Amino acid sequence: MSEVAEVLIISQDPEAEQWVTALRSASIVANSVSSYAEALNYVERVTSAEAVEEMRDCIAVLDGQMPIDVAFQSYKLLHSAHPMPTLLAVPPDRYRDYALDPHRSSLDEYLPKPFRPEELVLRVQAMMVRSGFQVPSWNPFSGGEHPEGFDQFRKGQIISVFAAKGGVGKTTISVNLAVGLTRFFGKKVLLIDGDLAFGDVGVRLNIASNKSLFDIASGGDVDFNSLADALVQHNTGVSLLLRPATPAMSERIDIESVSRVLYAYKSLFDFVIVDTFPALNDLNHHILEASDRIIVITTPEISAVYSTYRFLEVAESMGHAHKVLVVLNRANSGLRLDALERELGMNVDCTVISAGRTVVEAANRGISLFNYDQHEEEEITRDLARIVELIAGQPRSEVADGAGSYQAAASAGVGAGRRAFRRWRGR
């Protein structure tokens, strides 16, 4: 067999040549065709050897945005006598047809469109590893110069959601922030469960997986071919990196590897949301250091405010004060907002009212508030939407309806509530 698998791209997308360029820059042989006839000619050529041992190893990238008859014929061709591992590039309006097809070959994976060329490179490399093919030696995160013809990586943002005290609604806000950024702004979002021992992000979104942070942060250099493998895709469009299956596994996480993992994912996603553990341990120090923004959650009770004030002092001493945004949860109970702000010595950026029954019912169903209250009839849903706008940096009214790249997949239309964007107050 060939030393390195070739890649066949079947697409009519004008950007297909950029994909070819990116793959070739990573030392991967790649070619693109735009019709079934061209694909047939290619497949016949690489499978024409008399002995199977002499056949060339191939991986296909099939663009599901082509006319359905061309895509269907091409898919059948790729899974005929000598099936090829196939990466299905799935547009939002065909998510259910491809990504959720129960008859999809076990050789196949899917990649949501739109995607960046470097993301395609990593996904193809991961498929090579899983298929037993050799992967060219090339690491886009090695710190050296990018190969000629390969665009610089677009940098996303790492947003850590932190609380100095447990039980203040940190995970609820993390989950809804991740879903909201995808739903309202079409952002590519990764939600990481940073509570390694007892995190419940998976429970909150009713999804389980044997893949976790442990698979890519258990010591040594980050295996970038495994970055995509460690994730699980939620039907809202949010990618998830769950906590390890057992507390014992969490103890084997290499803390310094976590920073490298965060920076790697930052290059692949618009937002990386980390739901942290409520303590200032070594792991959180690394997460906070890597973060572009730190959302601090507090509640209007003396113990929570005191713990938050202590954390803000620490954050200032560590040079993180400029990253901090404060969210007051359960704002309609306890201390008044003006009194709380005086105690903290800074303004609160967003408030979220208490709505215990609504939150509990959504959590028990394993869905976000935005899916539970799709028309935003509850004030808490509108409050959470304002946090999403704050992080996105713009109001939803500036985004055309249907801009969320996974709305069709999630069958969840944008909520009707459209409040004006309330910009955070200056420090």
C-alpha cells in the first residue's frame, strides 16, 4: 500500500481548492473533483490494481452541499466494492440527512460546514490514524512557521466560567452560554467540563460518552490527531469535551497538558467555554491564565459575595482583573444590587433572576433554557440571552434570522424575545 493515504475531495464549493492547498501544505496528497463522473474515474484508477495489496490507501471528503443526486451517487460509489473512509462535510440544512443517518457506514465521520482549512487537515489526519494509515509528520501547533500556502490560524476566545463558591448556578450559565452562542450567532463552540471529578455538563445536556479530557491530557505532548476524537457532538451544534469517567482518572490528568489542549482548541473554535471547579487549585490557575475572559458567578448572599470579593483580589494580584466579568445570579433575592456592587468594589455586568422550577425542569430534561423556553416567555431566558450577547459583543438584532449554523439541525428557531443590547458598564 502507499506510504500515506491520498485524499479525494468531491465538492462544487469554490473553496475546495483552498482545502486541497491546506492538505498539500500538510504533506498530504490531495485532489478535488466536482462531478460524479470525475469521482468514478478517480475511484476506478486507484482501485484498478489486480492485487488488493497494491491498491492505494484513500480517504474521501464528500461535500453534502452538492445537488442531492450527485451527493447520493458519489456516496454509493465511495462505499461500493472497496469502501473508503469518508468525511462528510455537512451543511446545516442537511444535518439530519447525513449526521443522524442510522445507516451511515462505521468508516464515516462528519464535519459541520462551514469549516476552516486547518480544521479539515486535523480531521483528515485523525481519520488516517483511525484507519491505520500513516500520517505525515506535521504539527500545526508546534510553534514554528506555517507551511507555505497555509493561512494563519484564526484565534478564538477561551471563556472560563468560575465561581468562588459552589451552588451558585455556574454550570447552568456555562451550558446556556455555549448553546446561545451557537444558536443565535452561528458560532463554533466547544464546551469543556473542567470539574474533573464531579462535573455534570453531560448530564445537563443529556449526553454521555466514553471520550473525555483524559484522552488528550494525560501527559506528554498533545496528540493533535486525537483532538477531534475526544469530542462528542450535541444536537444543538455545541461540541463537548466531557470530564473523565471516574474521579480516579481525573487524578491522572496532566495539569500542564490542559493549557496546551485549550490553546489547540482555541485555534479550531470561535469560543471555548470552560465550566470550572469552584476552587483556586492548580488546574484552575492554568485555565484562568489561558482565558481571554473570566465570567465570575455570584449570588446576593453574604457568603457568596465575600468569597467572590476574595477571588477578585486574587485575580487582580495575578493580572487577571481586566478579563473579569461579574454575573449576579438569583438577582431578585437577597442583597440589593447597589449594596452588592459596593461590597465587591466593581460593577455587575449582567444579572439573572431566580427561576428555580424552570431551571430544574430544563435540567431534568437534559436541555438548555433556550430549548426549553424557545419563545423566551420566562425572564430568566431573556437574562441568559443578554449574557450571550455580552460575550458575542453584539445584539442578536444585528444578526440575520437563521444565522445560527445549527438551527436546522436542532429544530429550534430563534426565540422571539429581542431586547436591545445592554452594554456592560465601565469599571
